[in-house]
Amino acid sequence: MYVCKYPHLFSPIQLAGTLFRNRIFASPTGGHHTHYMNHPINELICYYERKAIGGAASVCIGDAMVDSEIALANGNHILLDDPTGKSHMNKLSDAIARHGAVASIELSHGGSGARISYGQGHTIYGPVAGEGETFGQKVVYEAMTEEIIQRTIKKHYQAALYAKQCGFGMVTLHGGHGWLLHQFMSPTLNTRTDEWGGSFEKRMRFPLAVIAAIREAVGPKFPIEIRLSGSEVYEGGYDTAYGVRIAEALDGKVDLLHISAGSHEDARVFTVTHPSMFLEDGVNVKYAAEIKKHVKTPVATVGALFDPVYLEEIIASGQADVVELARGLIADPDIPLKARTGREDEIVPCLRCFTCFSSLMTRGQFCCALNPEISNEHDTKFAPPPVKRKTVLVAGGGVGGMQAALTAAQQGHKVILCEKGPELGGVLRCEDKVPFKKHLAEYLARQARMLPRAGVEVRLNTAVTPDYVQAVGPDVLIAALGAKPAVPPIPGIEKTVSAEELYVAPEKAGEKLVILGGGLVGCELAIYMAGLGRKVTVLEMAPAPNFGWNLLQGQSVSIEFDKLGIELKLNTKVKSVGDGAVLAEGPAGEARFEADTVVSALGMVPLREEAAALALTAPEFYQLGDCLEVKNIYAATNMAYQIARDIGRA
């Protein structure tokens, strides 16, 4: 007999007149694949639909703008004052609702952070006049006049009505993270002295007027959710006690209080609003839990959540009524389905590595380091099965090799995976002991578990040579052999230890470390070692650390460097490594850096020659991951997924 392991998590909840099938909501994430007029296209529709297919009770389209002239903070916003998008919007809501989820849409206004509107030449407004910087762009803004305030209230009314007409079953009002409503509620940001500021009651007048207008537009039985920052978190910002006052003022006026924290607009806490891997799971749950003690309205929590055991605990203990997942459902949209059916060990954990968010900012689309289906949902949904079943031999059991083997097996092929070492996971296994990489270790273990379940034959301690390939006789050979540490011609380089070695055996490190190389490997190692009490200096020859396009992980690293007192020396080229010191050339000339341990984190070299030796041994040959080009987890998993899906089409 079936017994649900998470009865609180999978109990329905009614908000206003709408029943939600469970307590897992897909938190708002912004649009990316849009028409030139910002209408959602099929790729975007499939992105949101995939979360509904996976079992989320509600799926929210984020950052939809109520005013296309003065509210735009980012580039791909859906516009809620553009009636020409109605057919596209109805298709989007229907794609979500037809799978049993409630389609929601976030009503947003950038206020003084409306950098796109400002760049388009429009006057932008906040509660008060001023100037600032948002995502690196300078903006100048005016204080909202009475006319603009009334216009904005009306815009929210019209946007909510439009959303309802377009088939959405809930609206989510963005009142947190430094957006317009937050700006009015915050004593830090709203220093007006008229009827729209000067006291708590007057600061709350604008959001209450907006909520009243939305309620008039949608009626009493249509759920309204509002996202709030339970605390601004940053120094000088409002605290949890003030967040409680905001929630109390809104109690009974909305149907769900969605409690987040921090602000987009303050770099110090961006990675609290969107928790980095250096923070604990559920780091912001405490704000929702405190607010729930003071209100009758149901409360949702958000931030660094994915584990169903923890999600159940949150609901069962009364800390929140709903759990909202953003990146968790990007890494694995099937979390609700897998938890409900007892397959928790198949859940792909979110690494909180910011590949998704940084990709959205730099490349205009979401992707995921671990889930190659993201941004390819449309292709996956309509892809035909392979025409021919083939025998596939995968050489290498690292992150790329395991993904290739799993995908090929799921496509119906016979798959053999060989790993020359005694365990799967490749070079990333060296980080198993790192606290902030625990979800990476969980992911590697998850992939290893899934291989036999998918029918993959795993052969450990087995090196793939030309003779071995000939003996197996595969139709397809995939080389995923990885890379080895680079050893540049620096005098004394042999006196260093590799980053990999120190990750495995941190006790080998002395009290004072110098790390050569300011990429993510070196910088994350620095954070790990500093957390263990070592004094760490990182030397980087470039003018900035090398974080690739993962800007937000770089921002997270910088915050941790400041917290832990790690020294970062840029424009500093290593000349030699001696006993107890590194000699380098920096901006001020030659410098000596004393060290008990010198660590080389100077990059990796692809095992291309080893792969080349296998290139002509099978009818089809593919090379992927670090043995082709050293990049990152996303590049390896994405290429592995696509190559494996291509096999057997002809």
C-alpha cells in the first residue's frame, strides 16, 4: 500500500477560491526567450510548462512589467500593458494550467532601478529623487509625483485584469528586492515627508492602494500573492521586526505572503536574496518563520530549497505554509513528482553555482550546469526517438561521461561506461570534503546511482585503449577523458602542490598559503582553506579574477574573500617558487610572498592526445568535456546530453 512520505508537503492548500495541489510553488523567474515585442515564444512557454509537468502546484512567470514606458529594469520583460500579446499570454497560461498547476504572473515595477527605461530615454521614478547604479548602469531618477503615483496604481489594476483575462489563476505582486513597492515601504529608501512617506502608515499607503486596486480588478475569489523582503539584511537597512510590521499591515489584504530577503540593488546582499553556495540551505526560512507567528494569512518561504525532507519539515513545523523553489526547479523540474513517488535519491540537487542567473544576464537565456534540458525544453518535448539502437562505449566516468551514458541509455541504446579509476565522478571527486560543495558531491553520487537504473553497464578500473575498443566492438565511442593540471615553465613549480591534492588532503596545508591562479578553482580553494583557519593569498597575473561568464558566482566569491580576509593580488606574475616563498612581479615591482604551502591552480590541459589515439577505432567517434576543451560543468553536461541525443538518428 502506498504511504506518502511527505504528507504536509503534498496536502492541498486553498488560497482565495483556488485549490493548489500541493505546497511546492515554482517561484518567479524572468522571461528570456521572447518575441521582438516581448511576447513569449514556444521556447519560453516550454520552459515554464516543464515545471508544471514536474508537479509544481503553481508556476509563476517572473518580472512581468505593469508599465512598458517607465518600469523596465531588465531586457526581456513580458509587458502587461501590451494587448497585442494576448494570444501568446493565453497560450502560456494554458500550457501551465493543462497539467494541473495554477499559472501565476508577477506584477513588477523597477521604480528607481528601471535602468532599461532610463536607457531608452524615459524619465524614471522612485519615492524620492536621486541617482545610483543598478547592475553596473548609472541611473538618475525623479520623485514620483501625485500624477505618476495614480498612474502607477491604475497600471497595476489594468495589469492584474489583463493577467486574469489571459488565463492566469493568480497574480504575484513584487514588493521586495528593491523594486518599486519595496522602495516605498522601506524607511531607508522612502524619505518622503508628504502623505506617501514620513511614517510607517504613510509608507504603506502606496502598496495598500496598489493591492486594493488589484483586488478590485480580479475580485474576491482570485488569489493575490505578494513577495516581500522579510529583512533588507544590509547594514542600515530594515530588520526582521520591521518586516513583521509590513506583513501585519498586509495581513488579510492578500492571500499569500511570500517572504524573501535582501535586495537586487545592493551588491552586498544580492547573494542573500539569491543564496550562494557559501550559505546554508534554507538560509532565509527564518524570516518567513518569524512573520508567520504574527499573521493569519498563509506564508511562503523561498531561497536555497530543494530537499523534500527539509521542505516537509518546514511545513510540518509551522515555519511556512508553502515552499517556493526557483533554481531548485531549474536543476530538477521533477522534484515534486520524484518526492511524491519515493524517488528522492534521483533528485538533481541545485549547486547554487549561478550558472543559470549569470547566463541569463550575459547570454540572455537560462541554462543549468547539471540539467541540460533547461533552455532545450522545446527540443526535448518534440524530439523523435532514435531510429537505430546502437552499442555505445563511453570512455571516462566524470561528469560529462556519466551524462552521456545516462542520456544514451534513456534514448534506448546499449551503453557501456568505462572508468580507469576505482570510482565515478572524475576530478570533481576531489571536492567531496568541501562544505559549500556538498550538493556537487550529492549530484555525482546521484548520477552514479542512476547509471545501473538506466541499464548502463559500468566497468571501473578499466582504461579504454585502442585494443580494448576493438575487443568491445561498439558502434559509437565517446571520449570523455578529462584533463590534467597544467605545469607552466616556472622555476620551482615542482615545489607546489596541486589544488586537487589539497582539496583531497587539506591537512597537508601549512598555516600560510599562497595560491597561484585566480580562476574559480583557485578562488574557491582559497575560501575553503581560509574557512579552515589558514591565512591565504591568491596571485593572479590578469587585472581581474577569471570567473568566465559566471558573474554572480564571482560576486559571491568576492563577498567571501572580504569576510575571510583573503588577499587577492592582481596584475601579479609569478617569477619563481622557492622554499617558503614565492617571488612575483606586481604593479609596484618585485614582491616576495612568504608561504608554508604554495598551491598551483594554474589551469588544466585537455587530454587530447589520449583522445586522438581512440579517434579511428569505432564507426562513430565523439569527443566531449575537458579532453576537448577545459570549460565547466555546464559545458560538459550540455555537450554530453546533445551528443548522446544525436546518436541513432540515422
